[in-house]
Amino acid sequence: MDVSRIRALRGPNLWSRRVAIEAVVTCSEAECALDRLPGFEVRLRARFPEIGELQPSGRRHPPVTMAEALELAALRLQAQAGCAVSFSRTVRTPEPGVFQVVVEYTEEAVGRLAFELAQSLCQAALDDTPFDLAAALAQLRELDEDERLGPSTGSIVQAAVARGIPYRRLTRGSLVQFGWGSRQRRIQAAEMDRTSAIAESIAQDKELTKKLLLAAGVPVPLGRPVSDAEDAWAAACEVGLPVVVKPRDGNQGKGVTVNIVTRDHLLLAYAAAHEISSDVMVERFIPGHDFRLLVVGDKLVAAARRDPPHVIGDGRHTIRQLVDQVNQDPRRGDGHATSLTRMRLDDIALARLAVQGYTPDSVPAKGKRVVLRNNANLSTGGTATDVTDDVHPEVAERAIAAAQMIGLDICGVDVVCETVHKPLEEQQGGVVEVNAAPGLRMHLSPSYGKGRGVGEAIVADMFEPGDDGRIPVVAVTGTNGKTTTVRLAAHLLGCSGKRVGMTNTDGVYIAGQRIDTGDCSGPRSARNVLMHPDVDAAVFETARGGILREGLAFDRCQVAVVTNIGQGDHLGLNYITTVEDLAVLKRVVVQNVAPDGMAVLNAADPIVAEMAHGCPGRVTFFAADRHVPVMAAHRAQGGRVVYVEGGAIVAAEGRRQHRIPLSQVPLTRGGSIGFQVENAMAAVAAAWALDLDWDTIARGLRSFVNDADNAPGRFNVFDYGGATLIADYGHNPDAIAALSKAVESMPARRRSVVISGAGDRRDEDIRQQTEILGDAFDEVVLYQDQCQRGRADGEVLALLREGLAKARRTRHVVEIRGEFAAIDAALARLAPGDLCLILIDQIDEALAHIAQRCREQAVAMPSASACEAA
């Protein structure tokens, strides 16, 4: 068994809406049917009993394969390690013995490791060698704990997801973006993007915090910074024992020791604080309980009493043994991934035990409470009891005042007092610390009492009710017309005043400015747009390759446009061998339309029209002929349709109609270019779905010029000394057919075409392009482009020649090496009144070359019209 081409599908994909690992698995002849491997399943289950039945109940044919055993092992190893996964699938490819295996993951690194371990497990069962299941599960659990979000950040993410707010982890840590574009917000752990660095700095400076809280009328304990251990003892004597020693700029209770009553204990406490910070403070110890009050915005949302780490004697076990017993609680871990932290017998704990007359090997009496340290932070092994409902209104007011005085949006206010039932001033209580990015574990899963929805409170403070943080997203897919439809839809949105992010095969654009070049029609570029803070709406060209490689860049879109499904769109690659296969893949975009969104589908293409059944939202059909049966039925049922009638684009819903004359749509050249009319209808339907007003849509259509600057490589028309040049990036049979039909409507004395072929297409697709052109053009100039994509030298040219073998119109064929040389050769043969279609490969470079030749021609023939885009 060979496992290759492992991919992470990071968004909705061909197989599922869930993220998954996809691998290509090649099995030997014997492994393609496990019934040829006697004893394999028994040995596999002996090594991993939880894998369950390999042969589903009732299934007889075809027999289970090694690929399916790998699938189940990868899924159930993750499940046994505590990962919430349930989806997996194995699919046979057209190649014998080759399978696509897809397994859901919660963390990508864990999913990849599970595949590796599953392969080792299957190999061990095959070879009858040992497999250490316990070690494998431990490895998965450890990696999962390292990779997944901690409980604090995780609770905020879960609350956002529950509200339909999209999120994206920006780092392996806890930096998370919620929402898209200009409506995004970010958090890091329990800290918001609008929390200032100044407020965070103040919270870390304990002395400054005390001064500000005093100014706000919030009670705080007396104390001062100290310079060394001796000064610390002097300060303790000044304020009076017992005291608290802590770092001036610490957090999470690190280096904090409380209730110090002896010089020796103080010296140890000073040393512990000094390890955390060179600046140390000594404060008067306030007797009472330790409470953490969580303030979000201007509200107190949770409160907990924190008890220091302690054990209860039973008269039989030592303190060390009692600590070990408590640490067996599955809620306790070494970091912040669990709701509680393990207790530690460190120097601070030993000093605290000594004050009570104990050592770790002492056996305390039954029922005796032994405290290991006096500070009650969960990170040092403490426990928490929820007291949210008990907090006196004046105590809540003091906590909110403390947070607002420091300037923190999310604030953990530490209060020491006997009870939160009455005001602090009545019981000599006080605020001892204010914390930025407070831990939320004690409120989410307290040791005692009910958990509080603090994640929901934080999300509610970031996003108003009903706000899901989303910007409108239009995803355009299909075989031909994608880029032009994307550009026009983006232009219409821009005319409405929105700053539009756009991706296509030319690059990434933000508000009309290109910020990246190259083929950017995949999910990575789309995600970058959704991360950009200046984007109010996004339009994405969504190519097949990106869906196959990674899935979609978004969980759902507001509008999905499918222009058409045709031959030659990389068929034969990645196991997409038929138009039907291609339709299933492109349908992924439609299947992930928002419930209140719209799919815009070409009703004249039966395969596209069929996709309506898988759309969670509504559907708009478009076609030039309003009598297409599926569209006529849709309109009769009150659905939206866009068609052509009386020389105008008509958008109809029920009895309402909006008409835009094609004479006012320059893209279509008065309606004479059929495929551009289809592109315009698709873009109009998308704009309509986003509720753009019709004056804006009409204005946008009038102002969209299909020149080399605005839509490079998309039917760009030039005047070359009286001859007409058309530059286009058409590169498959359907596109070639549409272009041929379009130029037939344009008058010309003699027609010529310049063409190459992409080497990654099927032989028949390359031949078919020149078969079409041979019936429409008098002269064909063939050239070999810059990248042959795996083909041998001259192989593509030979296939193109074969396609011209039965040409009915072409009488002259020229072969040239190099795109620009081929363009020059074609231009040299042009005369006024001729038409030349140039199918370019290097879009920007070729257009620049054509423009330069036009300028040179204009200089050489001053009496001729200047060469500019028509």
C-alpha cells in the first residue's frame, strides 16, 4: 500500500462541508480485496479493537479494500484520542488499484499524523508485527492538546460559530479573526483588538494600577515597590504583617505569595517574585477569600471564589500521596488546555507547608485541611466556585469601575474580601489586581457551581445582535466567462460605493488596485481578501483546481454563479474525467450558498440548471431565450429570471420587470457578442441578488469598458491600421467555439487566428480547438507557448496540426516558435479590413506587445487611425 498526495481540504469540498485530509492510496492486487488476505482483519482488530467492523452490515460487493481499512483506522484513531470526528470516505478512481481516501480532522496536524499512524497500524497487521496502540494514542492526544485552541479562546470561538460568525486562526496560538473584511474583529486569548497596548501595560504595572484605582475610589491594599529582599522585609514591617509579595508586572499569579508572616517565608517569596520580574512589590495582606470578577465591556458577566491548592488529610496518606491522588483528576493538566491545573510541590509549597508544621512526607490527620500555597490562581492548582449570582451590586460597580479606569474591554478583577454579598468598604475588602487577557477556565467549568457563558458575552460585546461579521461574497465558477463575470460583478458592486476585493486568473484586486499578480483564482487568494480590513464586499473566481486542492475559502457565500459547464476544462486531471464529474465538483459552490443567499445558474446549460436542486438558498436562472423550459417554469412559480428580449436584458420576478438596453452595455457590443451577453446577464443577476438598486446596475453596465486595462485577455479589441485585432485568453474548445461565433458577426475581408495549446489538456481537446478554428478562419498561425506543461517539444503543435486536417475554410497554416514572434508574423500579413484573433498565453506581456506594435503602426501610418482599444 502506497499513500501519496496528501492534501488538507480546509473548507467545504467535493466530499463534505467538513475539513478533511485527502490522500491517494495505491493498493496491490491482493490488498484491493481483504478477503484475499486471510487473518488480516483479525490481526488488525487485535491491535486496535476500537476500529470496529470493516465490512458494513449487509454489504457483500465489492469487498473491503486496504484503502478502506486505512480510512477507518485514521478516523477511529482520532476519535479514540478525543477528537470530535465522524466523517470518512473511500472512493475508487478510474485507475485500477487507486483510491481517494478522505478523513475528517479537527486539527490538521493531528489528521496528518493519524494517517501516518493508521498506515503503520495496517502494515503491522499485514506483517503480523507489534503496534503500540497506547503510544500512538498518547502521541495524537499530545499533538491535539498542542494544536487546538485553549478553553478560553475556544469558548469564544464556539460562541461565534453558534451565531454564524466565521472565524480563522491567524497563528498556531490564540490569535483569531472573526468575520470578514471591513467587518472583522480579532482576539488573542481573552483580549480584544480594540484593547489598547497602554491599558495592557497599565494592568501589568501593579503600582500604577493601584494609583489609578485609588483615584477612581476603588479600595486597594497599602504597599510599595521594593528594591531587594531586605527592603521587602522593611516594607512588610511598615505596612504590617501578614503581607503579599508579587512581581510588579506579573500575570496569571506567577511569582505571587500571600499571607506571609515570617522573615524566612518572605525571603523565599521575594526570590520567587524576582524570578518573574526585577520589580517586586510588597502589600498588606487582606484577610478573606479570593474572588475573580470578570468584566466584559460595561458588564459584570461572571464571578468565582478561588481557593488555594490544598489537600484534605485522611490519617493514612502523606501529603505527597494526597497531592498525587488529587492530580489524578482528569480535569487537571499541566497547561491551560484543561479546566484545572495539577498541584506542584515546589519551593513555595514547601515553605507554606513549613509554616503549618508539615513536610511533604507528613501524614495529616483525617479531615485536616493542608494548604500548599496561599495564592488561589487556577494556574497554580487552585479550584473555583461560581458565585456570579451572589455579587452585591456595589461590588460589581467597583469591578466595572476598575476595568474602565485601566481601559480594559475584557478584565479579570481580583478582589479579596470575606463575602461578595456586601460592599467592599463594609468589610475592609479591596481590589488587589486587575488582569488583561484573563483566563476564563474558572467561569466556563468551575470546580463547583454552574458554568457561565462568558464566550457568548465577549462575542456579544464585539458584534451587535444580528451582526454575523460577514461581508457579501460572490463566488463565480464554470468553464468559460468566469473572469469577465467576476470583473463586471465587482465593478457593479464598486459603483454602489463598496470597496470590493476581487480575485481572478489575473491577480488580486482591492478597490480596483492590483495587489498580487498571477493566477489567483484559488482559495489562498480568496482568504487573503477576506482578511483585508478595507474590503466591504468580495467577488471570487473559483476555479476547479483550488476546490480540489483545498476546498472553498469560505464556509458559505451570499451568491454563487455558475456560467456553464463544458468540454476541455482540464478533463482527465485529478480523476475528473467527464463533464458530469466536473459538474459535481463545481456544484460545491452552489451547495454552500447561505440559506438566505442566491445561486445564479445558466438555464440554457442543463447540467448547470440541475444544480438548483442542491442550493440551500434561492435560485435565479439566466438565459438569452426566456422560453427555456426550466426558466419558464421557474418564472411561473415566482422565481427570478434574467433573459434577453427586444434588444434588452430583462430581469423579471413575478410581474415586476427591469430592462437595460444592450445598446447601453458596451461589453456586449450592442448585443452582438453572445457570450458577453451571457456574462452580463450573470453579473446583473448577482448584483440583483445583493439588492443593488437598478440605477446603479445600469450605470455600472454603461461604464464597464472591456479594454486591456479593465479586463485583460477578455475579448480586447484593437484597431491596427484599419485591421481589427482581438486578443483573448480562450483556451478550451467551448471558449474557441464562442469566440468563433462572436467574430462571425464582425465584418472582415480576411480572417486569421494565432493559437497555441495548453499541454495539460487531453489530446482530443487540443485537436478540437483547431478543428473549430479551421472552419472559421482563412489563415492559422500556430505557435509553441512558453510552458508545454509536461509535453515533449513540438507535441502540442503536432496535435494542433492534426485538428486542421479536415479544415473547410483554412487554406494557409504557419508554424512559429514563440508567442511574440507568432503575433508579429500575423500582424505583418494584415491589411485594412482584415480581422485577426490572437489567443494569447502570457496575458499581460502579450497585451503589452500588441499595444507597442499598434503604437509603432500608428507612427508608421500617420494617416491611419491611432491604434487603441476599440
